[in-house]
Amino acid sequence: MSSSTLQRPAPVKPTPVRARPLRHGGRSAPLFGVPAVAVVALLLYLPFLWTTYVSFTEYDGLASPVWTGLANYQAMFSDPDLIGSLVNTLLWVVGMITLPVVLGLLVAVLTYGHKWGTWLRLPFLLPYAISGVAVGVIWGFVLQPDGALGQALGFFGLPGEHTGWLQAGPGNTLMMIVAVTWQAAGVNALLFVVGLQSIPAEPLEAARLDGAEGFSLFLHHLWPQLRPITTVVIGLSIVGSLKTFDVVWVMTQGGPGTSSETLALSMYKETFVLNDYGQGSAIALFLSLVTFAASILYLRYQLGESK
């Protein structure tokens, strides 16, 4: 057979396939977002606008709202009980960005890299699985007169056996902050461990070779690199402390009197106990604005410092 009969056919160049432009795609794409926008508007924006309107009225939930202007806000800032609620809320903010954050950071640093680190962190993390109501019930039994704490102090011969830990402010607020710290420290520790895992090992090894160890290693090398996760932890603590309700309601219901009320608790009482929806809406709007402003100012400060 001759070589001419075995000649290979000339390669055929593939014809490029041109993608057809999608017709009307740019016009129809926004329609997919309409259901989500409608749900958000229905469940978030419309109630917020209604609450804002009601805050300028006198309304008991039954009759039509009567416009009163700034009367509810004037009453809010002139009421000593509501001023006390504001002070207690600020105590919660300071307490929650101090105790749970510091304890969580301490647990994370001391257990990170340890052979049994996961198991050592587990007792701190388990309370986070408990609801706030359950935390209030548990610590209510612990802190009541002659409760578990009083009996333990009496057993070891320490003073305070018959102390009413929840019977006077601001001590009752501080003790409830301790109760929430028991619940929140574990998840803060978990977040800090995630931050520690993201730190490169090489700079730490170099710092150790230079003689850095213990607190010096933490302060100058670990802590600066934990700043992003610290921003998240403190931001969540600020928002959570401003809306504290369940633990306070279960443990003291804001009492004795109004000595342990927070703004969230005052909002609930004014609205659903006293049926003063106008005053309750004014407190709700004020609390929402404070939470929003605190979050924005804190994030702007942190982002400005990181530049």
C-alpha cells in the first residue's frame, strides 16, 4: 500500500461557539430579590415605622392612638425609675464587656495548645447551650437567701451566709452579670481560640527565640494579632448587654421595686403590664437608637484604629 493512500486528513479547526447574550436578563434579575425585600419590609421596617409613630402618641392598644408629640420622651427622661433603668443598662454594658470577655480570653490563652485543651474548655462552653431563662432559674436558686451560695459560705465558715444577694441594687445587677458571665464566657473563649489558630507560628517562634515568654509574649505578640476577633467579641457583648431581658425578668422581675430594671425590662412593663404602648414604644425606639449608635461608633473606632 502506497504512502499516498495513508495520508492523514488535514486537521479541522473547531468553530468557536459564541455565547448568546441573555435577553432581558438584566431586567428580570432584580425581580428575584422582591420576595426577600417584601419579607424584610413586612417583618422589620413596617413594625419599626409603626413603633416610631406610636411613640409620639397616647395609646392603650385598644382605642385609636392620640398624638401627643414629645410627651412620652419628656416623661421618659424625667422619670427617676427610667433613669435608674438607663444606669442599670450601662452597668450591664460595662460588666459584659469586662467579665465574660476577660474570662473567655483567659480560658482561651491558658488552654490553647494544651493536650487536653478541648476538654478543659468544655465546662465553660456547656452553659452556653442553656437558655437565658434556665440560667436565671439556676442562679436564682444559688443566690436566694439561704440558697446554694449561702450554704456553701456557711459550710466553710465564711461570712455572707444569710446575705440577700438580689435584695438591693446595684448589687443585684452585679450578681446577675456574674450569672450571665457563667453562660457567655465559654463561647467567648471559643471565638478567641479561633483567633489564636489564625496566628502564624513563625513570628511566635521568632519572639520566643528573642526571649519573649509568658505575659510579655501575650502582650506584645499575641494580643495585637487577636484584635480582629476581639472587635467581634466586644461588639456582640455590647449589643447583647443593651437588650438584656430574660435573666433579669426571671431572677428579680426588675425588683425589688425597680432597683434592677433595664431599659428592655422597662419597655416590657410599660407596654404589656401597664398597657401604655406609647411610653413603651418611646423606650423601644430610644433603646434601638442607642444600640445602633453604640455599634456604629464602636466599629468606626476599631476600624479607624486598625488603619
